[in-house]
Amino acid sequence: MNRILIPEQAGHGTAPAPDAGPVVAVRGASVAFDGPPVFEDVSFKIAPGETRILLGPAGSGKSVLLKLVNGLVSPYTGTVTLFGIDITRLREELLFPLRARTGMVFQEGALFDSLTVRDNVAYQLIQEEVPDEEIDARVREALSFVGLEETFAMYPASLSGGMRRRVAIARALIHEPELLLYDSPTGGLDPVTSNTIIELIGKQRDVYRTPSLLVTHRLQDAFTLCTHRFDPAQDRMVPLPRGTTDPNTTFLMLGEGHLIFDGSLHEFLHSEDSFVREFLA
Amino acid sequence: MATTSIDRNAKQFVLTVQDYALFAFRAFRNLFTPPVYWTDFLLQSDIIGVGSLVIVVLSGFFTGCVLALQSAATLEAFGATSVTGRFVALSMIRELGPVLTGIMVSGRNASSMASELGSMVVTEQIDAMRALGVDPMRKLVTPRIFACISMLFFLTILANACGILGGAAVTVFLNHQNATQYFSMAWESLRLRDILQGLVKPLFFGYIIASIGCFNGMKTTGGTEGVGRSTIQAVVWSSVLIIFADYLISQVMLSLF
């Protein structure tokens, strides 16, 4: 039953092998709604086990780019490949099984407000008609992972903003995703709650090696993930030795309608790009 | 400038009609391919059917009362008050029962569907559902459409019965006529074509109410203000389309029988 906490059962059996192709490959993608393009000609990849942090000012299209990755938004030019399948022109019905293999945490949690926390977290399992006893056990495991066991029977309306995000993380993790997409999971939260959430993201990255794309505009969160690792023995994030960073955590930056940076923390900090320099200042 | 605006609005209208047609077709087709969410169908049947019971019973009853009052006054001039039962029964079953029930259910349910789904859209719950691998069309729209069709059918029958009873109450207690005469006139005047007309209409009206309500909800943009706008549009368009469809169905049924 320990599907959340035991690494061997945490979806690694179905996750891409380390030498497999990229989990996500976006090539020359441009997105527009009713107006000028949100962004143009964006290309990047997410390799197995890799965590990519997508930075950028508010309104630069970070959330749209995240939704592009699992087909919630379609590009008007370019291609998007998810788990090796080109989803650019894939019909919506064929996208659902692929999306079920990903976990997505929305900006405000996007919990179903008419359902209890238990039913929110177990949403996919309920659709798959998993027996109730197994659902209860797995929901409790997932909630214990995010430290919210006591919210089992509560409704989202009675949770704080931070608790809603943590429930959303539990919902994204319960189905053992092969890719995690986080949309500003710490946006608008106090520093203590933000640290708790970043710790959960670090835990998922370091314990389960699930590839992920994290959207944030908080440099502090990005740097913490790069310079810390999760220590299961202490059950918290600990700093990496001075001068070292997590090699599997890299940066992307959106600005002025284009992807203006793709590289490591070191390259990011030493970038000559004026937009990056201004963002860092 | 004005021409450009008319051109843009006309294109927008055509695009909306096209989107609605595709939306309504997809929702209908989903019932015949798995997965079908029967639990949601039952839940929506309860919300739409049982939830609308009181307003349908009351509106049906008082419509029958008014019909009997008004018709008796006119029929008296011709010495034909004995046909009040026939007048009330035919008016209720052929026209007023289906149309009034449709409009009452539309006011209650098209608005609730548009506001519920609209709120889910603006709070990203619909996107979350899609991201979890569940088709919102199958999960939210198709059960509402079929629950509305089936429940409106039974609600209309109930409204017709209440209308005839309301007419009877006025005829017997206010106009002091014979109850047996009222009911026998009502019964003898009814033909299969009248009943068919009255039962076919709610099937179309139910489809209109739920598909318009869900369509407006799912196309909501612009935050909470957008939810309000979608709700208004859902009620206005479903009510107008019910009356328009009523005219078309009556025309077809009259030419068939």
C-alpha cells in the first residue's frame, strides 16, 4: 500500500529509463490566443530525472508554457513531444491517457470545491474504480507525504492557501506520475509555507527522481532547489557542499516573448543577457 | 468603422453557432461510447428533477387555474362553459405544459449549470480535470444533458396533470361547475396527436436547456464577471430557443398529423 513512500513502488517501473529519450521535447513552439503571441519559437527538453525551473516575470507566459507541455494548450507553430509521442495535433480523447501519466499542480491548487480532500486527492483512482479501502489507504499515504493527514474529510473551502497547494501536490503524486508540472506552487504564500512546499518538491525530486518542470518567479525557491538536497534521514532539505549544485536541476527563462535562457545555475548567474541581469538584480 | 464592427460581430455569431453545434453534437455522441458516468447522470437527475419539482408543480397548477378563469369568462358569452375542461387540457398538454415547464427548468437549471461550470473554468478546475486525464465533456456535460432531457419529460407530464387539476379547482370551487363534466370533457377531447406533441417537445427543450447552459458555462472567460455574463446568456438563449423550437415542432407536428 505504500505507493507514495516506497521508492520501488513510486512509478519508477513505468518511468523512462535513464538512457531513454527526453520525457518532454518542445521544438520551435509559438502560442497565441486572441491577440499578439504569448511567446514564439520556444525550444527545450526535459530529460529523465531532470528538474527544470522556469523563471520569468509575471505575464511572460510561464503558465501557458507549462500547459503546452501536457497539451492543455496547443501551439500554432512548432511541436511538443510528451513521453516520445508528438501531441501537437493529437485529438483530445487521445491526450487523456497521456495526461493521466503526468501530475500537475495548479497556481491556486484548482481543487474541486464540491469534493472533500479525500475525493480530490483520489480523483483519478475513483474514476478508475479502485476499491474504497485501497483508495483510503493511498489517500492517507499521500496526505501524510504532504503532512496533512488531518484534512482527510475536510472541504477545500476550510483549508488555507498553503494547505490547498499541499493537497494539490498530494493529488498530483497519488497516481505515481512520470512527469510533474508545478505552476507557481509558492506564489502568494508566506515564507514558512513556501519553504514547506519547496521541501516537498525537493523530496519528490531526490527520493523518486521524477522529472519535473517548475514554474516560479521566486528566485529564492529556485536557488534553494539547486543548492539543497533532501535528506531522508533528517526528513528535511540540507545544503549541498559549498560550491556544488544539483546537476539535474537546471534553469529556463522566459521574457519578451522568447525563451532567453536555458542552462545551469552557474551559467544563469553569469549570463551576459541584459534581461537576465535585470531579473537577477 | 460601423461596417467593421457589424462584420466582426456577424463572424463572431457564426463562430459561436458553429462551436455550439459541435459542442452539442459531441455531448450527445458521448452517451453511446464509453466511459459513461451513470452516477453523475443519477446525481444530475436528482438535482434537476427532484430539485425542480416544487416550482413545476406550482407553476403548472396556477397556470391551469388562470386558464380556467380566463376561458370561463370568454366561453360564458357563448354559453359554452361546459368545454372549459377541454380548453384547459388541450392548452396545457399541447403548449403551456411543455413551454412553461421548459422555461421554469431553464431559469433554475440552465443558470445553475452555466454558473457552476463557469466557476470551474475560471478557477482552473476544468483544466485540472483535463490534466487528471478525465474528459470534462463526458464527466460534466453529457450527464447533465441526458438528465435534463429525461427529467423534463416527466416534469412536463406532472405539470400537465397539475394544470388540469388547477383548472378543475377553479371550475368546481369558483365557477361552481360539475367536476365530472370538466374531467370527461378534458379526457374525451384528447387525441394521440395532442399527447405526442406534448411529449415530444420536452425532449427537445431538455436538450436545449442543458446544452445551452453547459456551453455558456464551459466558454466562460473574464473571471467572476464572466460567470455572471454566462449565466444571463444561458437563461436568455435557452428561453428564446425553447419558444422558437416550440414553434418549429408545432409546425412539423401539425403537418404530420
